[in-house]
Amino acid sequence: MRKTILFSPGVGGHYPLHLKSLLRYWNQYGVGELFVILSPLFPERHRSSWEEINGYNLRNVKFYFFSNSEEKWLRVTNLVFRSFYQWIIISKYLKQLTASHCFINVMDHLLLPLSLGLKVASDVKLSGILFRPTMHYDKLFENQQLDFGDLIRKWQKKTILHRAMRNNSITTLFLLDPYAVDIIQGISQNVKVVHLPEPFLLPEVSNEILWEKLYVDAGRMTFLLFGALSERKGIFSILSAIELLQEKISSKVCVLFVGTLDAKDRDEFYYKLSRVRKISKIQVIYYDRFITDTQVFELFKKVDVVLVTYTRDYVGSSGILIWAAKALKPVIATKYGMVGKLVKERGFGVSVDPENPREIALEIEKSILNGGIEKDDKQMLSFSSENTDEAYANTIITSIFEIMDN
């Protein structure tokens, strides 16, 4: 029987959906044992997802959890140390469980030891998701030049990735960024590089009501910033932008911040939020709660515009674009990276410099004066249909079984 390890140490926002998508479809694709290695924090941090997983009636699937000490070392801030410790942990479980293939949910953290020729175990093949490819970002748009520091970082990442891809342990790299596939494949032909759809499952209709709890003033155009709220997501740029709005515009605007704040940004956010409310006629609502997928979709259907204002250092994809596409809601988004390219190419809305509050304020003003933001409904529906939990699971599982059968 084929034996596979799914190594998924993270407990962040995207992990539950990725894990559920794989497990939901695992038994449909053939007989094989699956050993899932998770953080001990996962069941408590994502209680509803864990309960859902336990209801899947999985066959030949066993769950293991890191020890508390292993969990501690996998959270160290020193990325070099963390990468080697992750290599040690993966090697331990592969030897203990005698699997022949290991799928790593986030391959980025393991590239450094692999680039030095280290193997997790003899004759074990690896595949995994590369979440943060950045070597192509300067090629996504014209006139986007790299400074000296960016060039050095690009060279470092390319060198590490090239050496890692020469390690014959790696068979496949999955990329959520479609614009990076050809460029990463061009670095080395030793590893297969595959575009991976984002997992998305439209929630079932329920009687959950969130909108009424927000108390949005009638007649205001609503702008939503959703998810794990932090400086990187543009919360301070948004607050600075709405301070710049003229009174006749601000009186017609409601900005919704929905999600939990990063602890290090909490004090500054509340201070600036209080100041904005004193000097402006804008309505700003902060809803500091975890909300279910059903409530998220209800929220996206109700708002007028979605804010995707990641700062320039944000790397990778964003599930928020799929929510917006599914609800056919236009976005004001960062002009950088994969998100900026998708917004421009697929007609999601408008792009701005996320660190320039004046640009954000201008687009909010245009939205009010024009009665909305132009978008391409056909392209947005096409994008949402391409990114599903089934497409995500099918791409990974069929690739794993193909590798193990050869």
C-alpha cells in the first residue's frame, strides 16, 4: 500500500482550508495510507475545522502531532534555525512511519537545507507548495525597477532555489502564482513545476446574520478590509487615506475592518481610529471577531467594494480575491506582485500604491462620484470557477500518486 506523509506544521489562516480540501477528496483517488503531521495547536485554534475533518469518515488516514517542544522550535523567529529544525523533524517522522513520499504544505522553509544537499530520508521523495516565489516580481509590470537590496535578495533566493531543485529528493513544486511557473521551471528541469489552483468552497446557506450587527448607516457606500488585520494588510494606509477625504465624500463612506488585529498593531490602530472618528464624518466600523465562512460570504455580498491593500513586501496569492470574484464585488488593490497582476489582467477593479494614502483616497472618491468601480464580471466568474477545493485537491493527489506509481 502506498504510504504518504502530509507535513503541515502551520496554524495560520490559510492552513485549515488547504488541509480540509486535501482530506475531503483523499479517499476518492485510490487506496493509500496517509499520515498527517500537525501542530498541537491546530485542533484548538481551528476548532470548527477540526470538527469538520473528524466528520469526514476518513479511511487509512492517521493523525500525529508535534510535541510541545517541537512546536516551540518550529516557531523560532530565526528563519535559518527554523528551516534546519524543520528538516530534523520531517526526517524523524519519515523514518518513524516508513513512508515513501512526503507532501510539505509549505516548502519554502525547507529550501535552505535541501540546497546544501541534505535529504530528509533515503529514497523518500518530496513535493510541496512554494508559497513565496518572488524572483519574477520585477517582470510582472513595466517600469518596476529593483533597488540594490532587492537585487541581492533576488540573487540569494534564486541561488538557494536552484541548488534545492538539484536535490533529487524533490519531485514537484506547486505554485499558487500562475505567473511564476515558467520562470521557476526555467531555473531547473530536474523538478516538475505545477500551477496549483487556490482551494475555495462556497459555504452552504444558513440563518447566520452578521450584517445587521454592524449597523451600517443607510445610504453609505461600504468598503471592506477583511481577514487578519495588520500593517502589512494596509490598515494604517486606509486610516490615513480616509482622513484625506473631503467632507462631502466622507459623509457618504463607511469603511469596515472585519477580523482580528495583529497584537503589535493594536494600540496604534485604536489611536488612529479614534482620531479619524473625531475629525471626519466617515463611518468606520471595526468588528473584532472570528467569523464563519458563511458570514464571510454574506459580508462580501453586502459590501460595495473590497480593499486588498497589501503593502509592497506582501508576497503570494490572496484568497480574498476569490471571495470578491465569487460575490462579483470590485476591489481597490495593491498594484504589486501576483495580486496586482491578477487585478489588472482579470478586471477585478483598480490598483493603487498601497503605501500612498492619497492614491487610495482618490479611488474611494472616484467610487463615490461614479457610483462604483468598473469590473469584468465574466473574468471574475471565470477566475472563481478555476479555483475550487476539488481542483486544488485533484492537482496535488493525482501528482502524488503518479510519482509513487513510477
